[in-house]
Amino acid sequence: MLPATSKLCAAISYRHLRNMTGLRRQAAVALSQELSKLARRSVGPSAWIHQVRRRSSLLSSRLEEKPFSEMDMSYIKQGEEALQKSLSILGDQDGWKTETVVGNGDKVLSKVLPDVGKVFRLEVVVDQPLETVYSELVDNMEQMGDWNPNVKEVKILQKIGKDTVITHEKAAATPGNIVGPRDFVSVRCAKRRGSTCVLAGMSTTYATMPEQEGFIRAENGPTCMVLRPLSGSPSQTRLTWLLSIDLKGWLPKTIINQVLSQTQVDFANHLRQRLARPVAMGC
């Protein structure tokens, strides 16, 4: 698993892992401080980062009043770590280089981080309201294989509370089998505050989903998608996708970089086609 340098809950003792009130308080304070730093030093997305913090921290949302096992708590913690680290990466506007610019305005940028490696950032505007995009990416995530040719299957293995899920994703081989089939086991965390939605994730392990025959188990994260209404046009959504993947295997970096940036461009096109389809009416 790719290491995350900022450990959200490093100061939370084992006692707090058993005490949800303590966990929420410590986590909320930690992320609030981090977002404050980002807002001070960021030029680009500081406004929406500040909005997320002002609307009460992403991690201060109330979890269901039911006990979680130690394993469940570890998954919740991993999702929150992915969220915090992803926001930190996106908040730093220095060092990004342009990989691809498409005629419709879509663009992919990249930068190399010493603790993570090369990360990619997709910036697009989708001609659909935020609720529609959010529903497709979160509520209907298991249907992604129906409209994205780069994805064979997304399966939810476990839901933990209302914000966290464990998923198994199978990625299709690239044309010509340049990059063979990969699969991922991920913990995903979805948070909404005001008009901003953050969908974060990172690789994890899950006892009942060992490595699969015919697939190389790759690793991702920290990764996230940020959705927010386009300024002045609430019927459109600005989507930012931070992608960080270790595909494993013996692949030249030039091929990996080309595949990942093209995957992001293709995703935007497939998502638009999916959202533009007529809605089937029931009888």
C-alpha cells in the first residue's frame, strides 16, 4: 500500500478507537487544522477547501449510534486518512505539469511526490447537476462496469456506517494487452458538506478477497474525486479527480504515465455519455 505521510489519527490512542466521541473530536480537530493550513497557502481551490471546513469539518459528521468492531474502525480510519492526504495534495498548487489538454477543455496534470510517486489530476466540467453526478459515482458505483470499458466490475464487499465501503474492482486490460488485467481492494469514504462532495479512497486488505487468478493485485491511493457546482452555473458540475496508482508488474514508466492519463480522459468521456442517456421510465 502506498504510504500516506500525514496520519490523521496518529494522536488518537487505542482508547479513542473504542470511544467514538473521542475519535470524532480528535479527527475533526486534526482535519480542521489541516484544511486551515491549506486555505492559507493555496491559490486555486482554497475557496472550496475553506467552505468544507466552515460547514463543519468533513470528519465531524455524526456516525450511527451503534458499536463498530476494531476492524471496522481501522477501515474508517483508513478512509479518513485517504481523504485528508488527498485534500492536502490537491491543496498544494505548486509543481503541477500539464500532461494532456483536450479540445473541450478537459485537462490532465501531474506531479511527483517524494512519499507517493507520480499522481495525476483530471479537471473537467460536466453538463449535469451535482446530485446527478454524485448519484452515478456513489449510489450506482456497482454499475460502473456497464458504461466504462476500462472497468470490468465494481463490487461492494462491505458497508461500514453511512460513509465508508470496502470494494473490489476489476480493471480491464488495455488495448493490445499492453497492461494486463488488474484488480484492487479499496476502502472508500464519501463525505458531503454544503455544495462540496469528496469521494476518497485507498487500497486495503480484506480477508475474504485474496488475490484473484488472472489478475495482478494493484494498489491505489490516496485518491479522490471532488465534486462542486460550477460557479455561476449550478446545472453544471466541476469534477476534480486525483489519481494515484501502483500498477505493479514490470512496466516502463512511459507506458504507465500514458495509460493513466488516457484513462482519466476516457473516464470523463464515458461519464458524459452515461449521464446523457435517456432515463428509462417504468411502467
